[in-house]
Amino acid sequence: MSSVMTSAPDSAGHRREPRFQVVDPEALTVSIERKEGNPDTLSAVLMDLSRGGLRLSVGQALPKGEEIRLTIHIQDIDVKIHADAKVCWASPGAKDGWFLGCTFLEKISEESIDELASHSALERRRDPRQTVSFSAEAKTELGADFETVRVVNFSAGGFCALATTSVATAGERLMVRLPGEDSANPKVIRAKVVWANRLDDGQAIGCTFFARDDYLRMQSMVNPDSRRRWLAAIQQNRPTRWQIVAAVVMLILAVQLFHISQTRPDLAQRFIEQVMERFEP
């Protein structure tokens, strides 16, 4: 059994952290240990989670401000995440239950969020994800040789790939070569490995793109029309030469007016009055 500890405290507002929904509550068990002279341990269901706090479904309300000890247990791999928290609010739920909103006394680590997401207990994807199936080549930034992988889904935020060997570990930088690249002048997609799970027949890795262009290159490979539409939209919205000239002239006039207002405020005031008179009905 292993334990994922919390990270160092952070004074920033907890509610500013991204909050992720729990997609498989049965994959987790949550226990609440009360600290203030109450030996009872309560069971709870995790509803959503961020690095700064969480929302629980419990059988009874707890008073606002009470400090509690939480243990989130990922049952399949017997990993436990421990955290101290404080009750912020309680509201009635369904079937005589209650919802509790709690803030962590110390923010949990990104590794804890990744652990929950990698085992399909937590949904941290904020971009629509396309299911695909194509072969590519990948290696770590310092690796010597490319290995064949199969990309199975991707979004604007990242992608998931399967490999028959161990390609990378969490935190490493990955270089991905898409099919159809010019072998004489290959270009690669840059990504960071967020999680890596061992499979019976290889490895599954979840990655985030380093740049928007990396996502667009993968998208254009899957759907060539999307790249052409994107470039056409840029061309259509590009300002004309006369619009640029007009903008530059307006900027020069604004700078000159500001200079006059600082050196001759009487002239600036007279100019403004004349302009206002022209627009009076």
C-alpha cells in the first residue's frame, strides 16, 4: 500500500483552482476522521475535487469550521491520498443526506490529481476529445531511438497513446513523429508525459501538448480540411494595408494630443471643446 502526501501550503484562494468531476465514485472510498473529540469515522462519496478543496456526499452534516482528516482510497491499486481539511459549508442532499464543501488546509499535489485521473476516477479533461487510431513514432527528449506507438485519442490539451514497450515515465518530455512526415526533414510534436500506466502488453501514456501548433499539426493530420479552414479564416480576418495605415495615423494623433495636453493644457482644452461643439445637436 502506498500513500500520496499533500504538497506545501499555498496562500492563494482555493476556489481559483480548476475543479474536476468524479466520473466513477465506486472506484473510490472516502473516510472522514473528526478531530474535535469525536472518535467517529464517517464514510463519504467524493463528488468533485480540486487542489484546493472538494465536495462530498455524507450521511450527516458537520459544523462549519470543523477540521477533519480525509483519506481518499483508490481501491484498484490500493493507493491512499491523505489530507487535512476544514468544513466550509453544508447543505441538504438527496435521501436525508448532506453535501459538504471542504477546503484543504494544504493543497494536494498535482501528482495526486494525476493519480486519480489516470485510473479513470476523475475527469480532468476540459477539451472535447476525439477518438482516433493511428500509428506514430515517439521517444523521450534524451532517448536514442523512436518507438512505435498508437495514438488512441486526442484533444486541444493532449493525447493518449499505447505502446508495446515502456516508452516514457511521468514528467519526461516526449517527441512524437506523425505518419507522413518527410523523412529527410522530419518535424516532431513536443509533449509532456503527465501519466504513464503499465499494461499487460505494454504501456499507456497521457501527454499534454507544449504548444497550440503541436495540436494543430495532429489535427491537420487527422482531418486535413481543418487546417485549410483555419488558414482561410486567418487570411479572411487579416487587416488590409489601408486599415493598418489608418491605425498608425490614429496612434500618432493620439500621442501628439497627449503631448499637447501635458505642455499646453489650454490648447488641449480648446481643441476638445471645438470637437464637442461639432457633435452637439
